[in-house]
Amino acid sequence: MRPCCLLLGLLVSFGSIHAAEQTTQRKGNLLVLSIAIDQVPDKENKETLHSYDFCAEEFTTVFREGGKSIFNHVDTQMILGPQVTYPRCVTGLTRLARKATRRDLVVLSIFAQAYNDPKAGWGIATADKQILWGREIDGMLGQLPCQAILVIETRVADDFVKPRRKDTPLPPNVSVFRACWAKQASGNHLSIAVCEALWGKADFNKDGVVELQEVLRYVPLRYKELAPEGKAVRVSEMPLLVKAKTAPANRPLTTVAPDLAAVAVEDQWYQARLLKKDDAGNYRVHLVGWDSKPGPYFLTDAVDRAHICLPADPPPVKVGTRGKKRLARLLNKAGDQWQIEYLTGKKKLTRVAKDKVQLLFAEEKKK
């Protein structure tokens, strides 16, 4: 896994909030376990065993905050870096099985380096130099009395659901979000896509609630923006998603967050969570899918007004011009010529052919 990778701009109207309050009924508890370890840290890039902690922290936060009005109680646990020993992982999984009831939902996320054995299947090396096998995770989740969601952001993540000699079939109660195919490099696109979805970008029907089917729909659409198909498709990432056979498609997972914005960093738009505005008019932000602390996976935590799309602002877009993509805001979509405002350049306001404008964050699919 090489993260190159929440929290983005979406203003929740009073009507959406009211609808969410009406349709969201608290059911059962949510139990979240996140495991993160970089077993082979790149020291030249200043990586450590804790390099992937931020991914686990991101998932924990989005479910803790977004799920609090969906579930009676949100129970979270993280196992990070050198704490990721085989006994501790097994204990964490056993704890889920012990606490879960029929009405609950269990979410397990794993961020690590992984590999596949032709006979034993998929697994990750733990800090104590043992192997946590996919079949063990599979078996423990299959014993749960409730639905479960498994998020795997590792290399050869798809091998988790490929039967091997010692593997058991994927349990009918487990939905799986996998980062990539076996021969593809895994970054943190899955973290970005799933967390954006859960914070509210997957709310296609605008009812203020994110459902399982909406996350399953959003993730592949977002991947096409993060890892577009082309000549390098064999080394690009594409997700592999499996919905549990017994999972209700409309299972509510989170409610939409109101404090999301789009932030421009260099030549890319990122989703971010607004933290505060300082006296100088700059905004403190946390980029979705990136570390909030300085290190190998930190981009920025501050942006000025010119490089942010607040929830009430025109949406962020990319505009194709002279073989390049320029960042802009979309001001008007009337006709075949759309009015846009470039972030940089002498001529910022202009009209361009609509086929030159790329809507982001699966926005074109929400109409």
C-alpha cells in the first residue's frame, strides 16, 4: 500500500436535515475496528510503522461522527503500528463477535502491506512477525449475528474473496470494499472514495442520509476520477466491491456532514473538512484521505479564500484547455457554453464548451 492519498463541500439544507431526522431511526449499535500498519516503511520517505495511522483515524472519525444519529451507540477501536500483533488483532476481532447482536452493524477496516500465498490465500504480516490470514478474518466475521462491512486497502486485496485450498467462502453477511486488483498498485484511493461517500458525497437522493447502496454506487464513480483508465490501466487502481447477499441495500450508515468544502492544492481539487477560519481570512482544513500531521502523507492544513469552494460557492471543476486540465469554479451551466471562473490566469471569467468541463466527485451522476 502506498497512500497518495475527509472531508468535502456539501451544504445540507434545512429540508435535508429535517428529512434525515424523519427517516433516520436509531437501530442497534455500530462497532468499528480499524487496523493500520506499514510493515515495510520507506525510511527515505520518512515512513514508520505508524505511517498508515491516519487512514484508520479517518474511518474511525467518519463513523463516530456520522453514525451517532443512526445508531444507538458507536463503539470504536483502533490497533495501530507496533500494536498490530497477531494476538491483539485476534482479540479485537473476538471482541466484535462477543459484543455484536443481531441488530448491530460491524465495520472492520485494514490498511497495511499484504501478500498472497498460492495455498494459504491472502494475509498481512503482523508486527510480531506472524500472519493474520484472510480466512481467519473471514471466519470470525461470518460468525457474527449481524451484518458486517470489511474495507481492505492493501495490495492484492481482491485475493481476499478468491477461494484457496484453505479458504472458506465469503460469508453472506459480509460486504467487502477492496482497493484494487491483485496485479495493481494500491494507494489510498479507497479511503478517499469511501470516506467522501460516508461524509455525504454519496447522498444521491439528497435525503441527508448515506445508505450502503449509495456508497457502492459512489466509490467506482470516484475511482474513475482518481485513477482514470488509459494506457497505464494495468498499474492503476480499480475497486472491487461485493455487497453481502443478505445486506439490505438501503441500510443507513451515516448522516451528511454540513462542514465539507473543496480545496485546491497545486493542480488538484481535494475534499476537506472545514475546521476554522483565522483572523487573516484563511481556512484551517483537514484534507479527506490525507494525514493531518506533517509527514510523508501530509499536503496542507490551511488554504486562502481563493483556493477553497465553501458549501455555498459554485462547484469545483476541471477544464480541458490545450491538452491540460485547469482548476475552475462552474458559475453557469446554461446552453452549450458554460460560464466558468479559473482560479489562476489573467482571464479568469470566460465561457467554454460544456464538453471541456469535468464535473468532480461524481456530481454529474447526481442529476
